[in-house]
Amino acid sequence: MAPLAPEERATPVLPTRVVDPAPLTKLRPRTPGIGLRARLALLVVIAVTIFTAGRVLLSRRGAAEPLLDEARSRAIALTGSLTVPCAMALAVHALERIDRYLDAAARSARGPFGLVDVSMLDHEGHVVAHASVGAYRGGRLGSENASMNAFLKEAAASPDTLWRERSPAEGQHLMDVAVPAVSGIRWGTIVATFDLGDVDARMAEELHTSVAVAGALALALMLAMALGLERLVLRPIRQLRNATVAIEGGDLAARTELRSRDELEQLGTSFNAMASRLEKYTTELERMVAERTSELGRVNDQLRNANQKLKELAVRDPLTGILNRRRFDELLEFEVRRGTRARHPFAMLMVDLDHFKRVNDTYGHPAGDRVLKAIAEHLKAKLRSTDIVARFGGEEFAILLLDTDRTMAYQTALKLCESIRALPIHVDDDDTGIEQVTASIGVATFPHDAATTADIIEAADRALYVAKNSGRDQVVQAERNVRPRS
């Protein structure tokens, strides 16, 4: 079953019209007094002024965004200017050159710009070079140590530029910036810390100016609006707002009663009619959504189960349940790249069951399938959870022993060979027929015996050939002088 395309997935269809509510009640307001438009015209200047002053006081952060954006752009640009030369120096292990780059950047960027600390991380996240300015030397220790270590770990793993603000102590405002150091490939990360004290000073200056201007204007007009705004406008609007909030909170039966003899009363009447229609519409809509949601949940469960089955089929051998050849090749390729980069040894074991054709000829292919499944389960049980077991083809199994040297790989292969020899395998349905199975094992280690994916498979296969032609039921390690299989 193929996965459904996004446009084919079940989606609840919401009705555009559910009920046919009665027409709105004809408005019959009382004889209006002074119109709301006239009142608002007299108070609009006061409202705008109060709103402006309040916004200045309550949104300091919003007003500071341009300054912070400018500081962040400059910080990223300066940090990014170090990535290419530092990456090139790290590529040739010229750590002293990286120290000079970072020290020069720290000295040249002190002052209003505020660079106080800069480090170079390698591809594993280890600090290989570091430079600080003045009192900030060693500033990454203490209570901020865990937070900074987490940021360094995230920066080393992320392919993107990262930044954050922090305040490690009262009166301090810092920005950390991390930029990947790329020169052909990702070599590491430049992490720099900048002091935003100058930005904070400019923010405070602008805030004081804005507050002074807005405060003077608001104070002059405060007395004029205090009496009229509350009685003529705010009280009716507050009643309407309370009803709106109640409906928003789920109380669809909420209504408002306005007796102001003006446009607000007409608005209240229209609001009540709208609320009645909304209540009817929502009740029907909730019923339909519940039905569609239940249907969609069932479809999504079926799709999720189908996708999981497809994923398992793509990487598992259908008979034994262990990894198949295709997935093993992918993991082997990954381990070769990882071992080349980090110098981690590993071993590959080729396990072939001896005289397996005799089992099929004697007991039939169902018995041969039982043997293969029993051996697969036995291999998984005897190996570590980090090791990789796959069916390589026919009666051959392939094993990757991660972080394992040549001596340990040979000892592990000997134990497997002995345990398979001692394993009683039932070859019939009633568990009365027991067959002893032996195995020949070829062992090749990376990088001792081979340095590429194809070479390590060939080395393990050559060793297996020697084991089978030397009497079977034994382990042979790959050697340079072992002749290839004919």
C-alpha cells in the first residue's frame, strides 16, 4: 500500500452554511441624544495620545528591536568573517594561527562594538582556540557554565547560524553568536560573545525621550478625558466587551443590554442578534466537526500503520526479521565514513552455515527456514545491543562489531562459532527433530584489513572462503596473502 499524497488525505469538510436563522430583528432604538460620532470626535486626540504613551511604556522591547537587529547583524558579520580563515587553519591543524586570528579579532573589536569572548570549536564541539577581552576572561565559568555548554553543544551540531541573548549577572547584557566554519566542508564553529551595554544605553536614552514627550501630552489632556470617557464611551463599550469575552470563552448564551440612546445601543442590538445566529451555527458545526474528526482519526490510524509496515519492509528481511542486505550496506558505508573521520575501529564478520543444503534436502525448505530464523535470533541474543546483524543472502549472515579491534573481533567470532555448534535446533513442527548446525566465519577489521566498504566486504569474504575450504566450523581472520575466492 503506497502512502497517500497530501492532497489525497482525508480532511473534514466544514459546511459554509448550516442553519437558516431567522432574519435580524428590526432595530427600534430610542430617540438618540448626542451621537457617538460627535463624542468620539472630541475624544480621539486624547485616546491616540494615551495609547501612544502606554505603548511606549509597555513595549520597550519592541522599540529596541531595530537596535538589537543592527547589533545582531554586526555580530554575525564579524563572527562570519573569521570562519573561512579559521576553517582553513583547522584543516591543516594550525592551531596557533587560529589563536592569532581570534586574538586579533578580540583586540580590534573591543570598545563600542563589544566583542568580549571568541572561541573556535572543532567538528566534535571541542574548544581548540579561545580569546577574551579584559574582565570577561574566564567568564564562561560559574552559574552560566551549564547554559553556555548547552549553547556550544547546540552550535556544534547545528548547520545554521545561531544567536541568543543572556544576562549572566545584574547589569550585564550579552549576545552569543555561533557561525559554522566552512571551507569546502564543515570544519567547526566560531562562537563569539558580545557586550550589548552600548545598545542598552541607546535604548534607555530613546525610551526616556519618548516617555517625556508622551507624558507631557497625556498629562495636559488627562483631566479633559477623565469624566467624559468613562461615562459616555467606556462604560457601554465595556459591557459590550464583557459579552464578547464571555462568548469567546464558550458562553454562547451571553448577551448585552445597552440603554445609551445612541449608536452604541444599535450596536448592542445587532450584537445580540449576531450572537443568537452564532449559537445556532456553532452547535451544528460542532456536531459535524466531531463526525469528521472521528472519521479522519480512523483514516490517519490506517495510514500510520501502513507507513510503519512499509518502513519495516524496506529495511528488514521478511523471513528472519533482522536487517536486510540493502540496509546493512548503508550502515557499513556510514561506519566506514565515521571510522575514517574519527579513527574508530570496527570489525565485519561473514557467517555462513555449513552444509545448509543438506538440511533443505533432508527435511525440506520449511525446516531450512526454521534454522535460519533460529540462527538469526541466536546471533542477536549473543551480541551487544550496539552491534549490527543482517541477513547477507541465502544462509549467509553479516555482522558489524562497532568499536572493536582485531583481537576482540576474533575472540567474539570464536565464541559465536562455539555457541552455534552447541545450539540445538528443532527442524520439525512437533520439536522432535533436532539438527546440529555449524558455521564458518570470516573476520575483517577496519582499518587494519581494509579501508573502504568494498574492500572490507571482500576481505571478510576471502577469509570465509579459507574457513570453509579448511574444514569448516572455524574462524579465519583476513590476511593480505589469502587468495580470493575462485
